[in-house]
Amino acid sequence: MAEAMSPQDKIALINKNLQEILNPEIIEDVIVKQNRPLAVYWGKPGFCTATTGRPHCGYFVPMLKLAHFLQAGCKVKILLADIHGFLDNLKAPIELVKFRAEYYKYVITALLKAVNVPIDKLEFVLGSSYQLSEKYTMDIFRLSSVVTEHDAKKAGAEVVKQVENATLSGLIYPLMQALDEEHLGVDAQFGGVDQRKIFALAKEVLPRVGYKERAHLMNPMVPGLAGGKMSASDPDSKIDLLDTPEVVKKKIKKAFAPPKEVEGNGMMSFVEYVLLPAGALQGEGQKFVVERREGEPLVYTNIEKMHEDYKADILTPQLLKSGVTAALLALLEPVQAAFQASQEWQDIERKAYPPPPEKKKKEKKKDLGKRHTDAKKVEAQPDGSVHGHGQQQVSVSTGAEEAMKQLELEKKAVES
């Protein structure tokens, strides 16, 4: 497809549905003047792709942009950022993060195949494969000598988890994301608009250490089911890619979709940025169909008509949710079928997201002193992360099994 496209058509497809572009002239120079494929890597809030929480349906949004890049002949690199995930406030032990990197690779491949995207120009890169090298380490030192604490903290404010008295790892994170552009050898970085401050930092500081500026392509942020940002750690805001049809229906039924309001409406945004473009990629044409008990189905080929009908209450919240449910289940079906057909993927899923220790029947409490009182604050979260007092001791342990065993022992001490 890309071979038959003009340079301007390629640029238009690359820019489609983006909220903002920094240094667009770089894209034009590569495609028009240099006459070569644009090399782009994917970055996103919380990972680049930092492998912490479980992937959810919000991932379809960047997947469909990656599809546009691939259709335009771009060389796309997906960074499975295990080191980034570890640095992001120690959300997970490094050993679990490595298993999650493998899990993400399975997920991303299945998502792209679900929307009929050719992946021959897609490359997965594990962060630790080059971020532990001597050259990369020296570059981090060089960057840290020209970036202030204030600027590093500001850059990561919307991406790195913010806590009181934060660790230095949160300051290193945005420097690494900027430096990855050079070490991955790309022309552009892609991510959500909430990463703009990191992109701006990269644009400013890379030339200070002798590296060129890159273009930055930003997707709009799609609201979650409960309104606000979609989060992997908030089960009420997102639908897991492996959720059963019953769970999907239940979550969408409870989703935030006020009548006649299109702003901040997660259901409407999901149609605009996922379901409509997915239909086009699947060869069915860009359309969204809403079945009705009475009358002909409502068929939409653009979001403007949907907004018009929703504001007029022709398309009601109930009809919208029903249409989204049907279309999403159809989109998830090949992903879940691929998971069920792959024993390797299932094995990695169990290693990447081990269940939290089972709660034992509570017995009479004993006074075990302050150490054990604090220990009960250490808890495994639904997304597989570890929170609470003593989190670091669990997170930086020498092995995933040891980390979970340590957590279980601490909880037993409290419950005994």
C-alpha cells in the first residue's frame, strides 16, 4: 500500500487524528527530501512501553495510530521498557517486569493482527538490551549534567507516579525516554499528549549533548469508562483485553455517558478513536452500527453525525453503550482466541501477573510490635503492583518468587 502512496499522502496518514505534532518539518524532510521511510518509536504514559499494569482496551488507540504509520511505510519500533517500568516508583519487581515485557509483546502483536495490520516493518526492542550498555550509561551521566532537578521533575509530572519525597529514579525516567530517541535511531517518537513535557525536554536537551532533535507525534487522551484518564491500575476505568463478554457488558453498562453530552464521554471517544478507524482497517469501511429494537439500525460513518444525533437524543446513552458493546466484543474476539490458542502466552501471563497471596482466616491478633504492624501495609494490588510500607524491600528483591514469598510471609505474620 505504501509503495502506491505519494509522499503527501503518507504525511497525511501519519498526521491523521493526532492532537499535536512537534517539529513536523522533520517528517517532511525525511519523506519528501530524503525519500526514505520515517523511523518512529512508540512511547506512552506510564510506559514506553513500560511494562507494569495489565494492558487494557485503551491500547487500541495507539495501535490504530501504529497501523497508520505502518500503512504509510514507516519503520516502527516498540520499546518494551523494562528498565523504565522498574524506575517508575518501583511499581513492580524487576523480575516481574521482564515477564510483563514478554506478555506485552504477545498483546501488541495480537491487537495489530485483530485490525489486519501488516507487521513486517514492526520491531520490538527490550530496553535492557541497550540501556545497560557503557555508552548509554555515559550518555545518562552527560544528560544529568545539563538537566536540572526542577526540569526533570516537571517533565515527568504527568507520566511518572508522583509521591511525597520521591526517589531519584523518577528523575532519571524522563532523561532515559529522551535519550532513547538517539539510541533507537529514530526520526520521531509517538505517544499521548500527556507526555508533551517529556517530548519538550527531549527537544531541548538532546542538542546539548550533541544529538539531533526529533519530531514528536501526540495522540489525544481518551477518557476512561468512569470519566477522566483511563488507568491500568483502576479496574473501574478500563476493560481488560481478556475480560469475558459478561464482564465487558457489565462495565460498559456502568460507564460514564451522560445524555446529550459529548465532551468527556468515554464511549463517544472510543467510537471516534477506535471503532470507526478499526472498521476501515478491517476492510468493512469506516462505520459504526447501532441496532435498535424498533426502526432501522443507526449507521455512522463519521463522528460529527454521531455527535449531532447524541446531542439531539436520537442516539441515546443506552443505544450508544449497546453499539459499543457489540463492536468491542467483535474486536476482542480474535485477541482472546489467540490467547486461548497459545500455551506460551498463557504461561507468561501467569508469571507476569501472579495472583496476590490468598487471605487466611483471621485469628486472634497478637501484639507483635511495630515491625509487624507496619508490615500489614504491604499489599499486592489488582494490577500486580506492590504498594505500602516496605514496598521497596519487596520490589527490589532478587527474584519474582522471592518478592511474592516475602509479601506472603509479611501478611501471615499479621494474621497469625
